[in-house]
Amino acid sequence: MSKMNLRAVAYPALGIAVVIVLWQAYVTMFHVPIAVLPTPAQIAQSFIEDRAALVSQGWVTLQECVYGFGLAFIVGVPIAFIIANSPVLNRMFYPLLIAMQSVPKVALAPIILVWLGTGIESKLALVWLVAFFPIVVDTAAGLRTTPVSLLELATSLRATRMQIFTKIQMPAALPHIVSGAKIAVTLAVIGAVIGEFVGSNEGLGNLLLVANSQINTPLAFAALISLAILGLGLYGAVALIEVALRPWLPHTAEAA
């Protein structure tokens, strides 16, 4: 296990190192202007010089992602339960969910901005919109995979709907819920940045716009890398929750 863990860290680190070396060599050899493409060293210098702004604006974006994702999860799981257990409601509302997901969130952002203003509420709404669909779809798919024999047994024992959900359907759907959460939490970063692009004076998305307007390309790349780190951190947090839930994830445990 220790060798596997070492490889899991070493290979990505090696890949990043190769990209950095090639990047630095390309910019240096062909004398690419800093406004077009800064070197990794220049971006690292921007990280140091602008660390206060990156941390403070990153904290704003992190809050938007966490709150919006949490709202999507709290609302999405019950709706998935209703859709999975009601064929009528599934036929009525599932096409609407697909239609909502198909609409570009960039197109919805100005409308949401008019409705909710430039505060955190509009950012939360956009994060909720992008994170809601994968949570609902994956949770509903997981609930539908519950063995029919278990459902019939629970019904014969006069179990309530809530008991069936908490004792049978929810454990069966956990692998799908975790999978949907992993997708949703990375999409949450995109939703937050869209909201910050359209109307905000805070967040990494706004910092990226400011850096571009000032042709401060190293800071723009530093903001982009910070967003990538934020997304990886949120994904890692969900992965840690998955590890904690592993005793209740038989399929995942077996696959591992």
C-alpha cells in the first residue's frame, strides 16, 4: 500500500515538473513576451507578491463554492428521492431538469444578477444551478439500483417510507451519491467564477478580470492556478468523505 501511495503522489508530481521545465524552456528559447505567456518563475513570483490578494479572494470563492454545493446537495437528494420513487413525477419533471442543465449558465447569469443583485446570493444561485443536476441524476440512478427483493421485504414488514429510504435505499445509493458529489463540487468552482465574471468585486474570478484588464498576465495565471488548486481541494474533501463512508460502500470497497 505504501508503494502505491508513493506512486500516486510521485507520478503527478513528475508530470507537473516535466510541464514546468518544458514551459520554462519554451518561453526562454523563443523569447515569448510576458504579456503573452509568463514563465513559471514569474508566476511563482506573482504568487509571492500577491499572496494576500490571492488568499483573501480565494476565501471568498471557496465560501461561494461550499455554500452553493451544500445547498445543491440538501435540495437535490430529496428531489432525487421523489423522482426515483414516483414514475409520474419522473416523467413530469425529469425533462425539465435536462432542459435546465442544457441552458448555458453564462446566459442565465445576467438574469440571476438582476433578480438577486451583485452580492453572494447570485453566486450561490449559479453554483447551485451547476451542482444541482449531477447530484439529482446520480442520486436518482443510485436509488433505482436498490434490489427489488429488499424493497418488497421491507414493504411486507410494514416499514415506513422513511425507514425504507434510510435503511435500504440510501445505503444502496451511496456510491452514486458520492460520484455525483465529486462531479458537482468541481462544477461548483465554475459556477462561482461565472458569477464573479458577470457581476462582482470579489473572488478569484474578479481578480482574474482585473489582472487581464491590467495586462498582468502572471497574476492572471496565478489566479487560474489558485482556482485549480481550489477545485482539487474540494474534490479531495469529497474523496476523504468517501473514504470515511467506505464501510457502507461495498461496491467501491470491492473494486479497490
